[in-house]
Amino acid sequence: MTRLELKIPPPLVGALVALGMWALSALGPSLGLLPGLRVVVVALLVLAGLTFDVLGLLAFLGAHTTINPLRPERSSALVTGGIYRVTRNPMYVGMALLLTAWAVHLGGLWAWLGPVAFVLYITRFQIQPEERILDGLFGDEYRAWCARVRRWL
């Protein structure tokens, strides 16, 4: 299955998962959250997701390194400050939070498979290959950062 490594842009993976969540949400029981509570939870998750995404992107831009997730070998700097002190993958955390917001909005029990599927796919076919490449590029500095900061949260 290495053919899928670093092949599909993570935002496209997220969009495909979101579409699948929408299709699955109609098949099963609803979680029945109160509408007012649902809106608040969705808003908080969207705000958190966008915050992780934007802070991760700004850190990369500030370090003048590539933001292309399909070409991690083009990384010119190891970004370890700011949001990267909390998670090694803030943009993927942000996408997972946005998918979680979508699951809450949809309300269907089966929609919750989406964020789980996203995390499993991105970990295997995006993050693990990135980690191998970054280890080769940045060596001990990268390994020390990995020892201090979690992959997700």
C-alpha cells in the first residue's frame, strides 16, 4: 500500500471523508443533540480547527519552508516553535477538528467514522512518510523534537 504514500493532498482526503460522512449520516441513528448545544459545539470545533490550520500555515510561511504536503523532501527548515510546541501536525489536527465539527453538525452516529478514518489514513499515508523524510533531513534535531512533542495532541 505504499503507492498511496504522499499521493493524495490532505485537504482532498478531508473533503472526500466529509462527503462520505454526509452519505453515512443518513443511514444510522441520530445522536439527538439539542440544536442550541449543537451550534455552540460546532462553532467551537470550527474555531479550534481553523486556529490550528492557520497557525501551522503561518509558522511554515514564516520559516520560508514548503507548505506542499506531497513534497516534504523540499523542507528547508524544521519548524518547532509556536503551535509546533503543542503538536507536530497542527494542520492535520485542524482538519480532524473540522471533520469532528461536521460530524456534530450532521448528527448521525455513522458520521463519526469520518474523523477516525481521516486520522488513520493521514497517519499511515501522510504523516509516517513525512516523518521518515524529515528524520533523514534533520536527524538528531528532528528526533529530539519528536521526543518532546506528540504527533497529534
